[in-house]
Amino acid sequence: MDWLLDPFSGAIGRRALVEVILLGLACGPLGVWIVLYRRSYAAESISHGMLPGLVLAALAGVPLLLGAAGGVLLCAATITLVARDERLGGDVGVAVAVTALFGLGAMLALAPAVPPRLEELLFGDLLGVSSGDLMAAGALAAAVAVALAVAFRPLSLVAFDAASARSLGAPPGRWQLALLALLAVTTVVVVQGLGSLLVVALILAPGAAALNVTGRLPAALGLATWLAALAGAAGLVISHHLAVAAGASVALCAVAEWVLSLLAWRMHAPSPPSTALPADMFAQAR
Amino acid sequence: MSRGGSRLVEVSDLGGGYAPGAEALSDTSFAVEAGMILAVLGPNGGGKTTLFRALLGELPIRRGHVEVRGRPAYVPQTERARLDFPVSAVEVVLMGAYGRTAWYRRVARADRGAANAALERVGLADRAGVRFGQLSGGQRQRVLIARALMQDAAVLLLDEPLSGVDTASAERIETLLSDLRGQGRAVLVATHDVDQARRWDRVLCLSGRQVAFGPPAETLTTSVLRATYGAELVELDDGRYGVRVDHHSHGT
């Protein structure tokens, strides 16, 4: 038991624990919807594309939250602009915009004048969370919970059968946009703890894992919430005892949950699982 | 429920489409009265689903006029619904009550009873708890029809409900369509099966535009079918016609 509690004996560890649990409360259920809507690519794109905003915030010495928000807006505007070219198509537009923005962010971050905070921007700083970060995470968890409760039925209608959703009272475009907006807000807050590269792990992996082991949507939403919080706490314990990066440990624990869920599923189910994790997520978590 | 005699759907000189400058459907005018089944015939890409989109208010309409009594219930082709969505048959049917249930309230007990009754009506009461994706194609189609029944709409739009379903499901669906007609609803059914269309009240033939509209006996002539299906119409050995649609054909 001491082995489990030691990491949280100090104030820094306890703050980090509260932070990851709050982030998990938001990321777990949101991730279920992102996986069901097949928006994993969007989740990854938003978190990567906001890097220039984070770097500029670091340069200017303003809160990363502001930089992340600006980065998301810049990312969305760039994707919209590029995707307007019908010859390219939406996916190519996203790829071009995100690669360009990530490259720009890296270039800015590696400039000699920039304070050495690139690691923090890419991989987060769970052990350095401030009171403001905790308040933002708490507000996010509450906002996501309320938003997903209000939107549960229309999101279900659109995800299950977008062709009929309007006739059942849920215009698909409106709710798809609402989900992406919620994803953007979540990413803006979570990126401070887990960084631009690792945030996608805590959003996607617990949701994908939950969908692998339960066939009921409410159960999947509840389970994903627990799995995300558990991945956060387990990651901090491992990080403390092995002296490795906290954000990366949390991301690896989340991915490990998904792997275990896949093994559990293979032992009990006859047909392929309903969810898959983006291949590049493994690359990021290594 | 009788809505006797009144027009529930009225379309006049409809023209519209999704891409600027290109009309997916044009020159279409027809009306459907209460207690009537309309067969909508046409090749793939001929405008059947586009017409339904117009009736649902989802098609940018550039010309003409569309009027539908109330919000229609729409039954899509089964492959449009997600098989991997974690939801049971009865939960799918309950979706038909979402539109009249506030987000902070549970679905009413009466609606839960109605969902079970709708499943019983389509012969799937014993499959209520089964995951939607684990049902057969015909059973899934019947569940989606049960969901439409839950909406209690005056107008029902069914997009090829009999394509690829087993015989038992097809018979059950045909009986159900007759029941809905008897209840005074207007039922519009997109289909490739001309034999089936002959048994219904009106036929609308589409091929990017309206080719013909009227009672089956007057409308389903060889010349109209040729104008509707073009090279997809094939003459069978017994003198009847078949329609080549994707990888299967439908006898006429």
C-alpha cells in the first residue's frame, strides 16, 4: 500500500493526482463519443495543430491556456481555409494544415530566443500544475459532464444513424460541430497537463477500451471515466517509482488499458472489435 | 387513427440539389393522400433518396414547393445505421421518442411500453435486448421500422425497406405497410421491385426527374419503365421485366 501512496505523500504529488483525475473525468466519456463518431484524427489534429499557439504563449510569458485557445482557433481556421479546395478534400486539408502548424510550432520552439520549454509544451508538466490549472481542470470536468448529459440523446441519434437523425429531432451538422467544439475546449485545458503530443492518449484510449469490453453505451461512458482516472493515477505511481516522465507514463497506462481490453475482448467475443486505436498513437506513447 | 382523405404530402415542380448549378432532382410534382402507399421507383442515383431528403427538409430546394404534414418518420436503408454502435434493439426503438422527451427526463413509461409494443408488432419482441449489430439484416430493418412507428408520424418514408431482407421479414414488412395504410397514414416506399409497386396505390417513377406518376395500372408501362431504368431494364424469358441494380436483379 505504501508503494501506491508514496507518490502522493507530498503536495506536488497530490496536486498532480487531483489534476489527472479531473482531466480523466472529462477525457474518459468524451473519448467514447470521439471514438463512436470516428473523430480520432480530429482529436490528434487539434492537439498537434495548436503547438504554434503554445509556443507563442511561452514566448510572450502569458498563460498556456490562452496560447492553446489561440492555437485551436488558428488550427480550425487553417483547416477550413485549406479544405475549401475541393480538389484536396477534407482529410488532405487537415493533414496539410496540421503538418504545417506543427512544423511552425517546432521551428518557433527551437529558436535560440525561446525559453527552453519545448518539452513541457510537447509532453506536459503534470508535476508543475498550478492552482489555476486545477481550477481549469475542475471547471472542464463539470462542463463536459453537463454538456454530455444534455447532448446524450442527440449525440446517440447522430452517431447511430445520421441519415435519420434530423427526422428524429437532431440535425447531424449541429451536433457534430458541438462535439468537435467540446473536443477543442477539452484539448485546450488538458494540453497543459499532458502536452501537445500526449493529450490524445488520455482522450482516446480509455474510451476505445471501454467500448471493447461493454456493449452498453451508458456503461461504456461510466467505465471510460474510471479508466481515464485510473490511467492518470497509475501513470503517476509508475512515474514516481521509475523516475520517468509523468505525462508519458499516464499516456502509456491509458494505452495499456486499451491493449488489455483488446485481449479481454479476444477471449470472449467472436467478431472484430468495434474500435481501433490510431496507429500513430503507439508511436507517440513509446 | 384516421386522417381520411386529406393530402399529407404535396410536391409541385420540385427542383433541387446539393452542388451549385447541378440539380439532383427536377420537374417533380405529385401528391399523396392519407391512407395511401406510394411506390417510388427509379435506378440508383435516379433521385429516390434525394426526394426523401427534400421531404425531410434536408435538400436545398431551388424551384417549386414541398409541403409535408408534420415531421415525417424516415426509415433509411439498413446499411446506413451503425452496426458497431453499443445499443440494443429496444433502445433503437426508443430513439423514436427522443424528439418528445426533455433531455433531463427519462423516457416516459408509456413510451417504453409503446417501444415494446412496436417491437411486438414487427415480430421482434423476443429480441428486444439483443444488440442491434447482432441482428440479421431483415431484423434490423424491422427494428428501424419499429422506431418509425414510435414517432407516430402521419407520413412515413421508407428507403428500400425490402432490399436484401429474408422472406419472413419481407412478409412482415408488407403486412405492416398495409396496416399503416389502413390507419390513414401516407407511406412512401422507395423500391426497385415493380411487382410490389403494382400492389400499391400510386407509383412515382424517377430518373433524375419525374418520368411518370399515377395509379400502377396506368403508369407501369413498358415505355415508362424503359424511360425510367434505361439499360438497367432487362427482358426476362417469361416476357416480364427485371431491373439490374448493382449486383442483383429484381423481377417485375
